[in-house]
Amino acid sequence: MDGKILAFAGGVGGAKLALGLSLIIPPERLVICVNTGDDDSFHGLHVSPDLDTMMYTLAGLSDPQFGWGIQGDTFTALNMLKQYGADAWFNLGDRDFATHIRRTQLLGQGATLSQVTRELCESLGVRHTVIPMSDDSVRTVLGTPGGDLSMQEYFVRQRAEPVIQSITYVGAEAARPSPPLVSALNDAVLIVFCPSNPALSLGPILALPGVVDSLKTSPAMKIAVSPIVGGDAVKGPAGKIMAELGQEVSCVGIASLYKDFCDILVIDNQDSYLSPQIDDLGVRPVVDSIIMQSESDKVALAQSLIALSNG
Amino acid sequence: MDGKILAFAGGVGGAKLALGLSLIIPPERLVICVNTGDDDSFHGLHVSPDLDTMMYTLAGLSDPQFGWGIQGDTFTALNMLKQYGADAWFNLGDRDFATHIRRTQLLGQGATLSQVTRELCESLGVRHTVIPMSDDSVRTVLGTPGGDLSMQEYFVRQRAEPVIQSITYVGAEAARPSPPLVSALNDAVLIVFCPSNPALSLGPILALPGVVDSLKTSPAMKIAVSPIVGGDAVKGPAGKIMAELGQEVSCVGIASLYKDFCDILVIDNQDSYLSPQIDDLGVRPVVDSIIMQSESDKVALAQSLIALSNG
């Protein structure tokens, strides 16, 4: 297969498959579009958690234990900020701080998030193209019984414990897909939905004006990998959130969410019995081993997707 | 003696005497007004080198080897910023970065530099009052044969090597002395000019509208300590700069600069032979040991100043 591949991803889970794809696809053919609904301001600095997780993962810098941040990073600046009375519940290492300082400075000078992301990735030797979903502000706001929470407040500060009653992508209506996303949507022959949280990671991207329409009309093959295996998320609160939102917590629930624009849903071996229900939704189920632990798991799944797209 | 003491200071040299004063004067009686003409933006963060040197010195955090920064600080974030292609000639440690991040955030939220300085000092346990000379922007610009330089470009990047042809305090005309400086000028019974660089450290303060007039009319006793001993600066480029500006590089030159508002100039033992010339300028010379190395040197000089003010 030739032609460009566009992969949509959020943070840790999506970065696993993106890494697998990056290991078998040449840089000029792969564009990884990352959720920025989690972006937030900490200590006056612009933090893009999912973009950073993706960038650090592809640069070989990510911390395999935590999934976020840079392996071996120190927390000297954050500890000093605590001494200054700063609200320091969001962990930021010293090397990580440099990323946010640099990003904030360049944005302040008028660069777009797409431009800044390209510059940061190039500096770290990331050869594949990582792009933000939008250069405009979109913020995922979670309605809970205790009030509205930002993504990081919910996910980090409150450990994803509150019940989610509603999800709003604030700013999405007025936001535009980033220019490199628009190009990639036009050019792609294969579009991959990484196994990221549907509501929190892929939801903000799909909420951008025109994205779902582009997906529906795109001639590209569209393949999603289920983030739900055996009735719960492989990682993170995706299952809990789907249940709270009244969705079926299974790969069938995922197929329901993506059925309007998705050709194939790759589900795990243990969910193969659900294939007929997915088929009934108009999505072609493909059964595979989709839990990625080792690097070879990631490469194997990426290879399966490419093989599928080659028919 | 009762009543408030106001000390004017720049960075390292001034901080020595300020530390001496702080060790013998109760917190509620000492206000240390610091030059902000060196303030600059690095990586989009507001850096106040002299305020930080003073704060770190009084907090017991300063690096005795370099005079700037925090003892034992690490440079993890700066090294990462270098990897991102940032211009990183100005050394900033990880703990130091926290100071600039916090200051920039609070200023961005609308706090004044005076308010931010108070908050930072309180967090670090600095009990005496440290204030910026102004909450408005004043930037010392040095005219050199190679073009205009900011203070840090001149002092750090070019190691104080270029010939200085002119000094401009950009913004000084429109700037106001900080509210706590105005109060201290009104209240002080003793005003001390620490042995700081006259052009680069005290010059910006004296250039603020109304400061020299306040000094002239203030009933406080005004005592300067000469930064020049034996024909050169005790530390730094003050001697070289005075020569380049056509000033006499001696404590007599210092007396000439301060004679309009200064009652006493404390000069070093080795300069005692210059006393008559200082006297001729209308400034009372007092000979003492003014080179401060140990903490006891700093305390002894501070005690001498207090004794002088007590008559």
C-alpha cells in the first residue's frame, strides 16, 4: 500500500499503537493527529498532555512506568513551586517543564500549536508527523455531581473517580481542525482510530466542525481498534465513563459510536463472540490480539492494520 | 536609633551589606529597595536578577561561589531548553526557574512586582522587606561600539567586555517608584546606599521621577558605602564603566555622583588619603574597613553605619 496514513490518538493507549505504526511506516507517510481537549494551563504554562505523551513516546523518552512524562525526570522546579504556594497537584518534571516553557514562549510569539509541535518534535528527533487536532482552544469539560471539572482535574486530581454526567467540548464549535489535519484528511488512504478513550480522547477530535463529514466522505479505509476488551477498558476509565453515559461497555458499544464513518473495528480474540452484533451495525469486525504490552505487540497490531488496508 | 531604615542595592555587592543589616536590624525596621533595571525576559519568563540575588541571599539560599542563583541548583530544564534550540546563554537553575515561572504567572494574573516580590520572599522565609524600585518597566540599555545591549547581554553574555559609551534607563521617565519605595522614602530615618555599581545598580533607581528630589528633601541621614576601593571596584565592572564614562575611578568619583543627596560616604582605610577631596565636595568622609568577605565583615560594616546614624 502507498499513500498517507492518518492516525487519531489521545494519550498513553493511542501512543502505543502510534509507536507501532511509526516502527513500520516511513515518516513521510504517517500523520498522527492528537487530542488537545486535555490541554490546560499550569503555573501559567501551556501544557498539552496528549501531544507530549505522543512526542515523548515517539522520541523514546517516555516513562514506561507512568505512561506520562519523561523517564528519569526530576521534580526540582515543581518542589520549589510548592514552596511558593503554587497548586502543584499536576506532576511536571524539570525536563517536561522545559517543553511547556518553550511551547508557551513560542505560542506567545504568535506561533500556532501546529508549528510549535513540529518544532518540538524535530528537536527531539521525532521523524513522523505529530499534529494537534486544532490550533484553536477546545477544552473537555466534565459535568459531575460536584460540578464541572477539566480533564486533568478529573483524571489526575480526582483520579477519575467522580461520576460523569455530561461531557462538553468547550470551544469545539468555533474551532477549526488544524491545517495539517485538513490536509491529512484529504490525502489519507488509511485512517486509523487508535484504541483511545472514545469520549475523552477521540471525542474532542470528532467534535471539530467538518471532521465527521470528512470521514464519511473520505475514500480512505477507516479502521478503529477497540479500546474496550472483555467488558472494560484496556487501560484508564473509558469503560466506567461509557457506562456512566449509558453506553454499552463493549466493543459493540465502540462500534455504535463509530459506525457512521468506520469501515472496520478490530476487536480482541476474547470478544470474537460479539462479531455478529458489530456486523449488524454495518461495521466489519476483525478479530485479533489487540492488547499491546511489548514493542512487538505494537508492531504486530500495526502490521495487521496495514494488511487489512491492503485488502 | 529607632525609625525605619531604607537601603538601596543592586545585586551581589549590595546584597552583602543588606545581609549585614538584616542580621542586626529587626524585620519591621528595614526596607531593602532593589534595582530592577536588569530585569529581562528569558524563555518568556520574567527574570529579576537583582531581586532574586537579594531574596536568595536573605533566605540563605544563594550560591556563595557564583553570587547568583541558588546553591546546589541543577540545570535539567535549561539543558532540555537547549535541546529545543532555545537561546540558553543565561544560566537558570531548576529551582531558580520555579521563581521565574511563579513570578511570571502572578504578574500575568495582574499582581504588581511589589506584590509578587513580597509573596515570593514570604514563601522563602525572608522576614525583612525587599521591594522592587518600581512596578513599571525600566530597562538599562548600554550603548557600545557594537550596538545597544541589555544589562544581561552586556554583563553575562559579553562578560562586561564591551566599552560603554552611553547608559539609558529606558522607561524610567514614565515609571513610578513602587508604592513601598514611596512609603519608605517618607518614613526612613536612615537611608543607606549599598556598595553597588553606581551606573548599573543605583543609577536606575535614581533615574526614577522624584527619587533624587525625595532624597534631597528627606530629613533622613543618608550614608553611602563606596563600591570603589583603591582605584577599582571591589567586585564587578563598576571601575571600568566609570572610566569609560569619564568619571574618576575612586571614592572621590563616587562622592561626586552622590554629593547632591548624600551626607556621609564611607570609604576604605586604604583610601583615607582621599578624605579631604570628599570633604571638599560637601560629603562627610568616614574611613572604615569596607571590604566584606565574612559574615562578620558584613555585620561589622552594618553596625558602623548604625553607629554613624546615631551620631
